[in-house]
Amino acid sequence: MKHYMSIKDIKNIQQAVVECQKIKLDCSGQREIGKQKTLGLIFMNPSLRTKISTTQAAYNLGMDIIPIDFNTGAWGLEFQDGIVMDGSSTEHVREAAAVIGEYCDVIAIRSFAKLEDKEADAKEEIFEAFKKYSGKPVINLESATKHPLQMLTDLLTIEELKTKAKPKVVLTWAPHEKALPHAVANSFIEGIKGMDYDFIITHPEGYELDSSIVGDIPVIHDQDKAIKDADFVYVKNWSSFSDYGKVLNKDKNWTVTADKMKQAPKAKVMHCLPVRRNLVLSDDVLESSQSVVIQQAKNRLYAAQYVLKTILESET
Amino acid sequence: MKHYMSIKDIKNIQQAVVECQKIKLDCSGQREIGKQKTLGLIFMNPSLRTKISTTQAAYNLGMDIIPIDFNTGAWGLEFQDGIVMDGSSTEHVREAAAVIGEYCDVIAIRSFAKLEDKEADAKEEIFEAFKKYSGKPVINLESATKHPLQMLTDLLTIEELKTKAKPKVVLTWAPHEKALPHAVANSFIEGIKGMDYDFIITHPEGYELDSSIVGDIPVIHDQDKAIKDADFVYVKNWSSFSDYGKVLNKDKNWTVTADKMKQAPKAKVMHCLPVRRNLVLSDDVLESSQSVVIQQAKNRLYAAQYVLKTILESET
Amino acid sequence: MKHYMSIKDIKNIQQAVVECQKIKLDCSGQREIGKQKTLGLIFMNPSLRTKISTTQAAYNLGMDIIPIDFNTGAWGLEFQDGIVMDGSSTEHVREAAAVIGEYCDVIAIRSFAKLEDKEADAKEEIFEAFKKYSGKPVINLESATKHPLQMLTDLLTIEELKTKAKPKVVLTWAPHEKALPHAVANSFIEGIKGMDYDFIITHPEGYELDSSIVGDIPVIHDQDKAIKDADFVYVKNWSSFSDYGKVLNKDKNWTVTADKMKQAPKAKVMHCLPVRRNLVLSDDVLESSQSVVIQQAKNRLYAAQYVLKTILESET
């Protein structure tokens, strides 16, 4: 694996999940693999799970970590080519990425969708620039359109909890105050498509996701029908994709509650966190034995360690 | 020791001081104790000594450190139960603490008193939430009402400097521009009560501390009389407790000066730092041989290392 | 070496460059030298290269690192002596430096010129305070008037790239939107003066640097003539020194372009970075084989590791 930008960078997704499971059995015995290797950690946006799990994974592999904060600690970045840099940006990404590439063996980056301009977001500017100018492997810690470490985590969680060969998996939209990106939903769909599951997506009208990602996965607007007899209910808000970045609907009938989950009494409820309680998911679901969100969050470690390890081993 | 929230979590305070002294003799030989153990460090407020000493103590024990910054780096926390999270807070402490508990073996937290609502501060919301939802030991790096690592440091400092079996120890209020919390004074009193010292408190009227903590310790309003022939003068500002969080008095006659210290020529002057010069303590005291504030600040390391070590050893 | 504040702290600069070259051949084999030694890292201003290279150098030497952020994480510093601290500063540098000195074996500091008051900048207040009150070696990560790690890097870069015994080296001013400090130019001049090079400085009128540093180095106002047949062209903006901190000129005829570099076709172009593209240096120079700015940036590591190693070995 050179970069880890999307699920497509994993050749065999089912094998990858098996490797994650092996790491989970003994994650602390790998401190020689990354010895004297340096991980550059770039967060353009807030993070709890991603920062902790990636840091812990790097420690477990014996790596050194260099955090780089372009928001407060380092120089403001310019991305546009050919520009006369007489404005507020102090350093062009061509130099910044090249310099970081001289020091770091792997570069992990989080940079969310701005949700203002679909084409601009789709360009994944900072990731493409670092791939091009750093000369080093780049790991996606959530980009504008993908969150592939979350997806690998989600598959690991489903695989270790499923009680039948072909579980019914539902991805359901839920309401939120703010406009959220599509990255988690996109990557979840891409991941599930690689598995032999019974998969369905449900959301209100107007919330259709990128059709090139959804493909022929069934989509219905009846959440109750979608959830019925599910084995896994993955809850997530996203903003409109067609009316890009807009919040069209805050209908609390879409909040996933314990009452709603009665239709799928054996289902496990998943969410990538952070979750807005009583808006996306109700307290009574999160406090119930159906919720596996904390176990899921812990699995971020094994996904991150698998990806880092695979990249480090590819480099040698 | 499960948590370290207050002095009451130490069974034998005198034995704890002896253990701190042992660590001081060889603090760097313990790098195996915390190997592959992770310390989560959460600062909701500024810190110099606490951050440095806790970090160094963790390094001395071979621990990995994960800093978590809820103010700038991670998601804004919600504490209220049952709330519909449609405001500015992005993550409930129930999830945040549970997730951090999955990754960290010990969680150390600083969260000062807000000094707006006595009952709210007394609840120690963030600490109680992390104790409840993280499932991991929590260390108090200064809460609204307690600063037990400072207290252990203070006792270590007094024990290594005292020249008589039962020294006279004075806690004196001093003026300050801003409203400061009661945590340091509270913990100092709780700590001194466990020792066989001759202890007296002095402050202006209106600055009475929590009577449930002061108990039957003598309190006088005559600073000169209190300081006379003291062996240790502990200087500290705090805001009013009865008129909660108010600054009632900025009387510079309470500033501890060299002239004032002539009444106690053998006394050592202590302060937890940071100190406002020429307001709380005068330059001439801080530059004199009576001041032990730097030695005291260094002792924070041994107190932190003792507490971390004791918790790690209790866990196994 | 006690402190590393300027080139004058290196006894034999040519020998120092040779030592940097040796470290470059095997920088990762020195993890025992700094074991259980702590580096305090204080950045009062932004940094990319300096933070990464100093961090990596400390890791390569096996040191522990404690970052101390006085801007957001720690208490605001007071520098004035004798002041009554009833304003916004919370801690005097006398205590802060002394406490940090108790915990750190080496203290590295960045604090730029404010460019408001020449005498105030010349005092290098924070560095002098840390030297005086910490009792520990202080490394200059760019002060108001010096950037000696950059200088050592620059010499290493020239020595490894020069193709004749006595290369022609040009320091040329280039335009910039903002007022920049003189530290890089000052240290470059001081460093080059220690080598047997053919050295010339060029800048517009009004941009004369400190004459006590420039001494008898030739200075001309004709950039083309200066660059002609050069072996190394070091490009850097600085603000006026006589009309202190003012931007007198933004003349883009001084921008170093590929066209201009035709006069020195074998020359290597250097810059300390970050660089404003198409203002200081044009895209076509930075993308050409004449540019060595990335190699130069990587050399920061070996300079930092040499200085840290030399200080650690002097301490024992």
C-alpha cells in the first residue's frame, strides 16, 4: 500500500479485516516495526478518536510522532499554483509538503469538506498536494469525501459482532443542526459494497448521496421499513449532496430511538461519534445494550495500526 | 489507590511523603513500571508546572502520553444529561470519557472553579463524569475545590526543610487583582491537618474558607501575629467563599514583604506559583534565601510520579 | 558549548560543519546520548522547519521533549523587573524560567523581533532571562536579531554543494508585503564571514543592515551585477534597519526570477523558507534545478542535532 486515501487502496478488504482482528489480539507487541520512523500528524479540524487512535497506533508500532498544526503553530498554507503570494498565506503547500516529506516517513492528514463548493471539495486539494509534493505515503484521517479508517473500523466491528453469515445492514440518515460532510457515509457504502451483506440505505428525499458511490444499493425513504429486522443499524447525518451542503430537513421523526429499534430487537446500533444525543440518537439507545458505539470507537486503534503497519512494511 | 481526587485517597499521608522522598533520590530508574501504559492529559485551563511535572513523571515511568485539548483540538463537551444536543456542544462527556477510557490507562484532568456558582463548582462535574464513564483512574490536576498534587508537594517540601519536629506553619491570604479559586488553600489545609504541626490560618474578614474543611484550625485576622516566629509561611490568594467568587479586598498591607518576614527570620516562604510579584509576594522575599518556591515547584515531579506509580501498581 | 545564541558560541565553525556532515551520514545512531535528558521547546511564534527539525533531532538523540506554549497553554509572561503585577501577565519570567530550568536539561526558544523598537529587540529579553534564571543551556531557534541554526544549516548546504574552493556567495534582498526581521540575514553574514568565500551583499537603498554585523563586506545596490557568475544566491527579505521595521520598497524588479538567474547559470539558489512565491522568488526558480531550498530545509536537522549533541556532551 502506498497511500491510504480510500478503500480502493486496500487490495483485499476481507483479508484486511482479518489482519485487524489479529492486531487486536496483540497490539502492543509491534514496537520494532516503526522504530526510528516518524509519523507527521496534520489536523486541519477537530478530532478526538482519530487523534487518540492514530497516536496510540504509532506508539504501538514504536514510531516517533511529530504533530504539525497549520491553524495555530505553523505558517498559513497557500494551495493555488502561480499565485503572487502577497496575501495572508505565508507558505505554499509545495514547499511545506516537500519539507515535511523530508522529515516524516508517513504523513496523516485530516481536512474536512468545507461544504461551500462541491467541485472544490471533490478535488481533495491538501491530500493531492501532499501526495504529489511530499514523496511520502499519505493517510486519510477524513478528507472532504472519504473517511476510510472509519470504514475499516466499521467492517471490523460488524465482522466481530455478526451472528449470521449475511447480516442485514442499514445506513440511516438522522437529523442534525449543522451541515455535516458526506465522508463517513461515502466510505461506509464503499466498504459495505465489498462484503457479502444485505445492505440498504434510508434517508429523507433530497438527501441522496453521490450516485457514483451509491450505485445500485437499494435506497428507500421509509426508515421504519429499512430498520425492520436489521442486524446492524448505522446512524449518521449528512447534508444535502445535490443542494450541496444545505440542511433541508431537521425532522426528529428520523432520530433513532429505542422505540424505533423495537423493530430490530437483535440489531446493533453503530455511529462514528461524536454523536448529538437526542437529535441523532436518543439517550435510551445509546445507554442500551444495542449500542456498540464505544466498542466501535476502540476499533479505530486496530484499523489505524493495520494501515500504518501495512504502509511501513510496503516501504521497506 | 483507584483515583487521586483529594488527600482522602491516600491512606497514609506520612508514608506517602516518605515514598516521594525515595522517588526524589532516584526518579529516573522506573521506566519499566509504566511501559505500554498510556496517560491521557486533559487541560481545560492554563498550566506550566502541572503540565511539565506530570509529563516528566510519565516519561520517568516509561508511559506514553496522549494530550487531549477540548478547548481547541477536540470537540466541545456537553455535560448535562437528557439534553437535546442542538446547541454548540458537539460531544457528550458520556461518550468522550468512555472513548478516552478505552485508550488511556490513567486520565489526568485540570478544570478550575468557574467561581460563578458555588454549588455547580462543588459538583466537580468533569471529574465525576470521567470517574463514572471512563472506567479508568482519574488524577486531579486541580479541580474546582481541590489541588491534591500541590498539597503532597507542599508536605514533601515542609518535611525536607523542617528543623524541628513540630514546626509552626502559617497559611496567609495575600491580595490579588482577580478572583482566584479556593482549591490550593483547601488542599493545603486538608494536608496539614494530617500532620502533627502547629498550624494557623490568617486572612482579612470576609475571606473565611469552607468551614467543613477548616474545622477547628485557629483562624485570626492579624497577619503579623500569625507570621511571628513561624517556620513556614504559605502565601496564597483566594476569593471570597461566602460571597462566592468575589474580590472584597485588595489591601496591600497583606502583601508578604521582607519587612514583614523579619518577624519570622527562620521561616521558609512557600507559594504554589504562578505568583504576582509585589502584589502577593514582594520581590525582596522571592529573591531572598527565605523563599523556597522553586524547590517547591520541582517537588511537583516527585508527587506526580508517586501518584502515577501508586495508581499503576494498584491496577495490576 | 554552554548556550547556542549566535555563531560566536561555536569555537571552530569549519569543524562544526564537518561534524554536521558526519551526523548526516548516520543521524539515527545516537539515541543513547540524550537518554533521560529533557528538551523544553518554547515557541512564541509560528514554526514549521524549526519545530520539526528540532523535534526530530531530539528524538534522534533519545531525548524526552516537553513543549511549553506561553501563548495558549501556559500563563502569560511578565518580563519587567520591579513591576507590581496587577495587569494581565500572570507569571514573571524569573519564576517561569527557574521552574523550567528545574525540569529541562536544555531549553530551546523562538521569539521573533517585534520590529517596533530597535533597542527593545536588541535586548533579546526572553533569551537573556532564560539564560540568567533557568541555569540551563539555551538554544536560539530564532531570536529578534539572530537565527544561528539556520546559519549553520546554510554553511552545511554550501559546503556540500560547492564546486570550487572559494565560491562566490551573494546575499540578495527581495520584496515582501510585510515587515520581516533581520535575524536570518544577520546570522548568514556572520556565518559567511567565518569562511573563505567571495561574499557580496545586494539590496535597495534604505535597506542597509546593522553596520556592526556587515563590517567591510562589499554592498552594492545593483542586483544584476551582484548575481552575475555567482555560485550561491541567498535570497531573503528584511525590513529597514535604519527606519526600523518599515517596508520602504516592494519593487518587484528585485524578485529573483529564472530570467535573472541566467546571469549565474551554475548558481544554487537558497532560501530559509517559508518563501512567498512570485514575490521573493518566482515559481520558475523554485521549480528549477538551481533551487536547493528543500535540501537546505532538510539540513536543519543535522545542524540542530549537532548543537543539541554538543551541548549535551558539554554538560556531562
